[in-house]
Amino acid sequence: MIPIQPASSLSDTPEPVPDLAHYMRAGTLQFQTLPPLALYVHLPWCLKKCPYCDFNSHEMRAAELPEQPYLNALMADLEAALPLIWGRSVQTVFIGGGTPSLFSPQAIDQLISGIRARLKIAANAEITLEANPGTFEKDRFKAFHGAGVTRLSVGVQSFHDEFLTTLGRVHNRAQALDALAEAATVFDTFNLDLMYALPGQTLAMLQADVATALSFAPKHLSVYHLTIEPNTLFAKHPPAKVDDDLAADMLDQITAMTAAAGLQRYEVSAYAQAGHACQHNLNYWQFGDYLGVGAGAHSKLSFAHRVVRQVRLRDPARYMVHAVAGNAVAQSFEVKRDELPFEFMLNALRLAGGFDLSLFPERTGLPLSKVQAAMEQAVQQGLLLRQGSQVQPSVRGFDFLNDLQALFLPSNA
């Protein structure tokens, strides 16, 4: 998930968090209004660490989960952060991991109730829970829905058993089919995760996976190219790489098949029916704010004159001890003024529809002149389209997104 970084890149020593007065002091940014606020909750355990995963996740059997101590830590962490978001309402909640569906429905019920008791949650807020078919039991999804989860995100990755084995998944095809059948019955909106460019995967195999996924009529589909991340098992023992041209053909096939099923590609890796885009992720792409609680979780919080990022302690045991004591933050730093344009564009340009130019000063506190030259260069290179106040990546810009985003690096500004 987005507000989680590889464990190896983070400090795991708590540091004192400045008080609200420190964050509210005068500065060079000028926010007229604060961005929308989301809440991310990280549950860091899974049955088995996947060889491609660089998230802060830790293997543990479900029977050994420290559910209550961890819930206590999350609530203490949340309470310690309240002064930084006082008076703001939360628009979306995302419970990610790890494998959050390892937690019992009773624990998820307690978690959501605890959040609602401490925060003002917007009416009809999207509350997403990540789930894996390997943790699926009949009526478990129904119980999660009863606990207050409004949207399920099911990590299938593939419907071919051979690829599931390669990816280290704990479920098989039959379990995936059963879990999705239940999800489609219980949830009006659910997401299905697939991966492509898998070792040995053919275009026909990819088409079969997408066709099977679409047979459940999901209103949202996330499709990710398998990438080799540092400090993962795949980084030490790389699988066979899929030819770039074949991977491009696979992406074209995914886009064509989803479009035929009424799902539009609204973000680099996301397809949805109209009105069913993931609101939580849209907030990230539109450079909104988010408070992250849980082991290794990240936050981005705006104040009148600055943008602050925080990182929680990544080790679950250390996190629980320090969160209860009120000091779960390992890093807290102010985003530099000259880095904000790139950070904004790194997110906003992932959206197929782009953004209105008014969003840049609204979300960064900076004048539009800070990105004017880079935008003109991007238009000249055919990477960016501009019509009135609306800008969006061109087809070429979407294909070469890294090149487009790089134009907004501080060294190029």
C-alpha cells in the first residue's frame, strides 16, 4: 500500500514528535484550505511473506496473532495523533497489510468502532479492508461487512495454480473462486487484484485470468506488473523476466477487455465502473492528506504553512510497546518547499484524467508558477495535454510516465 515503505529503508527508533504549536508556526507555504483527510491502518501480519513483497509484513499463524494488544496500540497511536488533525473529518478509511483478513471479524468490528469513537468519519465514508482468499471462511466476509467494512479488496493475483505457487500465495484457484463468489454476494463494491508479466505467462494465460476476474462483475479491478523490488526474495533469486513487448501487449489486452466490460482505466494500475473508483486511493493521487497508524505506517499532514510526513516504528513488537506509551513515531520531517512540485506530480500524473490546475496551489501551498516551465516542456514533448485549466498525460505520457514525472524534479525546476 501506498503509505508503507520497504522496512529496510526506515529507522526503528522512536523520536519526540513536535507539538501542534511547532507545526502551526509561520512558514513559506500558504494553504487557504486543508486537503481532504484519510486514515490508513496497517495490520502487519500475513501467513506467508510473498517473494515479491517489500511491504512491512511479518509471517505469523492466525492463532498466534496478538489481536487485542495490537488494537490497544492502534487506539493509543490514534489518540496521540489527534491534536495534529483536531477538528478535521476523515473521508475514507483503508485497513491494509499484511493480511488484515487474518484478524477476526470481532477484532475488525472493535477496530472500526474505536476509530468512530475517536474521529469524525464522513457520512457514507468508504471503509476498505484488504483480504486474501487463503484466509477466507464462509460468512467471514459477511461478518466484516457487518462490522462496518463497505469495500473489500481481494488479493487474487492469478487464477493459475502454477503462478500462485511461484508468487508464494497461500491460496489456490478454487479458494480464489469461492472467495470472490462470496465477495460479489456481500459487497456492492469490491476490488480484485491481479498481476501480469509473470514468469512463463503467455498472452492467452493473461487473457484467461482477466476473463475469469471479469466473470464476477467487479466494479473495480487493480492490475499490477510484477516488479522486482530490493530486499525481497525475488531480488536475491530473480525469476525469468517477461519480454517487454509481451508485457506491453498484455497491458493493451487488459485495457481492451476491461473497457469491453464497462471498466475504464482511471489510474495507471486501476480500472473501475463509473462512480466506483477507489476514493481512498484517489485522495493519494490528488495529493490529499492521510494519517497512518500501525507498524511502519506513513502519514502526510498539511498545516497552514507546511506539509509534514511521519513514519511509525516498523517492528510490530516495538511498535506496540511504544504506541501504548504515546511515542510510536520513528521519523517526522517537513517536506522541503522545492520538493513539493515533484511530489504532487508524482501522484497527480498517475490519473488518466489528470487534474485541474487549481489543485496544485490548493494542495501544495505554492503558486502555479512553480511548475509552469516544466508543464510547457512536457506539452512540447508531447507528454502532457492541456485544455483550458485541465491538464492530463497524453497517451505517450502515460506510456512514459517516469519521463513525464521526472520533468518536475527539483533539479529540473
